[in-house]
Amino acid sequence: MSREDQGSTLTDVAGQVRDFYERYPYPRPIDRLDKYRQLWQDRNRRRGDYHLFWPARSYSEDRSILIAGCGTSQAAKHALRWPTARVIGIDFSATSVRCTENLKRKYGLNNLQVHQLSIERVNDLRMNFDQIVCTGVLHHLADPDLCLRALRGVLKPDGAMHLMVYAPYGRAGIYLLQKFCRRVGIRATEGEIRDLVAALQKLPRGHPLEMLRETPDFQEAAGIADALLNPQDRAYSVQQLFELIKRGGLTFGRWVRQAPYSPRCGIIADIPQASRITQLPLAEQYAAAELFRGTMLSHSVVLYRNDSPVDLQPVNFTDDAWLRYVPIRMSDTICVQERLPPGATGVLINQTHTYKDLILPIDSTEKALFDAIDGNANIDAIVRRALASSPEKWQLDKVRVFFERLWWYDQVVFHTNRSSRS
């Protein structure tokens, strides 16, 4: 295929995707964000989110945020979440921009600007951003590599990007049904979507899509259309995602939720091959976890520019620096104290995890340490407060292991720079 023909094909795909979202905006347009606003009035929730991206930086809400492919409400949500930030939302769909503008007017979001603009033209804004959020978008675009490089071009050198793309193995049932729809000639019209909803109720038991039928996307026509009738849909395995990141001039920081990918967490830590997996390079550990779990629907990552002047993810436990880290609890974590496993005083659960094996039993000493986390004290102060004495070296080793496990299990994030306020 010549470059001219390839360019024409990409233009055709982009036009089809744009037309699809004009007719079936996603997510379903909403007109109320009161619960969302109330949720994010919790300063500790905002601090936890901030230090997920920047462990070493002082907490600040004064920054520029780009929501790339903002859909019907995502930019408005971020403007509510960060009222002192400057939030820019872009989307190639006029319908999505109109829905976002409606929310802007309703909630008086003077810190929000919305533009009908494709991602590859993001440089037209003539702005650079502290943070870029691009979730659920690249996998629908005609040229994801081009668009990711464009986003990298407007990310500040010490900025951070939140990227989410589809994963292939958990979506196997979706891709089977996509092929079914194309073979049968099902189109994205109201009548055919209604008939498709009826057909999905008849899926045979054991069909790979069965496990997804109760998810939010399959409870409404817009979600079903987006999943099964979207004209452009691709997925990335862990290995393919890391290749995409490298081609985009970016570097991997961490998973937004890292426990499912770690051989230190959950059922994978108990299989005979666990120690063998931990000997692999980290990227291969993550790829092995994806294959073993087999049902991941998407990958959500924190990225940085590959020429960033500083180490933006400095969390490690190889020296004594960890004692100066300030742990901040993740707001979605709960401590269950009923029907406990033997020897446990509590079980920590991050409610955003979809895998039920990612629970962390803790003993009485560990619970005392966890209860002493207030978001202000560093680990050294927490240990002295919780243990009521200067700990022995063997106790410090146990404490180090515990806080490292809290981190891997997504129970805490850290502010690592004690020379600045968190």
C-alpha cells in the first residue's frame, strides 16, 4: 500500500469513528455530578491521587491538565476534582463537546475549556501540560502511535501521563461478538442495537462474553454499541503496550493499580513458579501475570517522558530512605475484621480491585502500624508511635516488608521527599 493510499485509509477510519461517536456518544451523557464532586472533596483522596503520579513532589492542586478524548463528562469531572487547576478537554466529537459544555455551565466550571479537536492536532492548543489523561481513547484511533507522540510533545519534561488501553485476553468474548456482528452485517442503528441486546440474552452458557454481561457497559445500548460495533478497536498485551510506550518517546512509571500485575500479590504469589517469575525483569513479570490471570480487560499506566530530568517514581526499599517516606492511605481501602483467616487481626481490601484474591491479611502489630498512618507522619515516626519503643533491627526488617507489601497491594502511596511539605 502506498503512503497516499495508507493516508486515505487512516482518514476513512478516523471519519468512521468520528461519525460513530456523534451518533452514539460515550459514555452515556449525564447531567449530574453531585456525587462525584462530594467524593473528591476529600483532600486525602486528592493527595493520594497526586502522589500516585508524583511521589517525590510537594502536593499541589495548581497545575494544567489535558483530558485527551474527553468524551461526554471526563473533563468536567476533572475540573470539579481539581477546582484550582486549569483543565483543557479535547474531543473530535461535537456531541461530546456539547455535553461537556452543558456540564460546565451547570456547575460553573470556570477552570475548564473544551475544544473540538483531534488528538493528532493537540499542538494547535499552543500549551504544555503538567498532566495528560488519555483513557479509553488510543485503541479507537486510526494511528495510535502518531497520537501518543503528539501527546508526548505537549507534556512538560517533569509531567505525568495517565494512559489506559484495552487488553486482549479478557476481551476475547467481545472480539468474538465483534466478528459475529461484522459477518452477519449488524450495523450501529437503534433497531439493530435493540435486536443485538436481545441476542446477547441468548448467549450459550460458557461463552467467553458471559463474564462481561453484568458489567456496566453491557447494561445500556450505548455501552453495547461501543463494545461490539465500534468501527475501530484494538487491544495491547503488556508486551505490546511497552513497545507502544517506547515508540511514543515515553517511559513506564507504574500501573495505576499494580497488585494484579505483581507476582508478590494474591494467588500468583502462592504458585510453585512464583519465585521463578520474580527473577525476571519487571516488564516480563507483568507480562507473565497478565497471561496467568487471563481476564484483564484493560491496562492503566502512569507514564513520563523518556528524557525527564528527574526520577519521578523513586519508591524503593533497598536502603534506609523508606523510613522517611510518608504513607498516604488509598481512599478506597477498607479493613475488614469479620470472618478472618487464622492469625489475622484484619484484612485490607482495595475496593477498586476486580480480582478477589488481592486481599492482604494483617496481624495485630501490622494493624497497629496501619492504624497509625495519618498521611502526615513518616514511617519512622509511625513505627515509634505504634511500637512504643525503639525497634530492633529484626523488627525494622518486618516493618520494611510490611510497608512494601502495602505499596504493592495498592493500599498506600508514598510522599518520598521529606524535605518538602506533602
